Amino acid sequence: MECVFCRIVRGEEESYTLYKGNGVQVILDKYPVSKGHLLVLSEEHYEGVHEAPPEVLARVWVVASALARIYRVNLGAPGVNVVTNSGVTAGQVVFHFHVHVIPRWSQVRGFWSGRRELEKGEAEEVLDMIKPYATLIEEYLITLGFSES
Ligand SMILES: [Zn+2]
């Protein structure tokens, strides 16, 4: 059984990618709970937050935090969730470490409610909306000495 996120990292599976480099990849969730729902993946395969080494955790979380900042400060989202699920019991579906960044444009009713399949038009809108600010991702990685560039 092949890991879908490993396939995405290798470019064998399509995804809407906002950023790729320095050990992480940021994609749009295929089944977003809100407009702009992102996933930050580690490029290497680890089952979850309980398995990834600290350096990988740091890269992924700092990128997720940069995205949270972009949503709150640059794009005016009134709220954002940054969350990871570890284990079936916790709702993990893909067993490759990833952190969800979920902007909240209106009050949360049920955390995962409203999931639906991402449409191409919406995906392109979201990428256009974030791209002007995406340099913050590199800035955060550079601050921690995690960027090659
Ligand atoms: Zn994987």
C-alpha cells in the first residue's frame, strides 16, 4: 500500500502546491473544511507527530505558524486552527506526518464539519490569495537556520 503524501512529494500524484523546499511541502487539503485549508507535510515519511524527529517537527511547525500568521495578519482571517492528528483514535486519516492550517472565516460549529471536495476554481483562488505573502515561509525557515537559500 502506497502512501499518498509520499506520492505527492515525489510528484507522482497531483496536488495544489503552495510551497516545496527545505524538507517541507505545503498543499491544499483535497477535502477542505474551510476556504484555504492547507496541509504542511514533511518531505520524508514519518507516521505522525509521535514519530518525526525534532528537526523535522520544527520545520513543519514553523512553516505552519508562518501560514497562520499570513491568514491572521495579512489576509484578515478572524481565527485559525493549527492542528495535527496522531492515530486513528484522534482522527488521523493519512499516516504521513502533516499539520493542518485551517483559517476560520466564521465561528467554528463542528471542528471537521463542512468537509467537501476541493474545486479547481477555489484552489486557484486560494493559491493567488496566499502567494503574495508566501515569502514569509522562507523568512521563518531562514530565521531558524533551516533554509538552504
Ligand atoms: Zn508517506
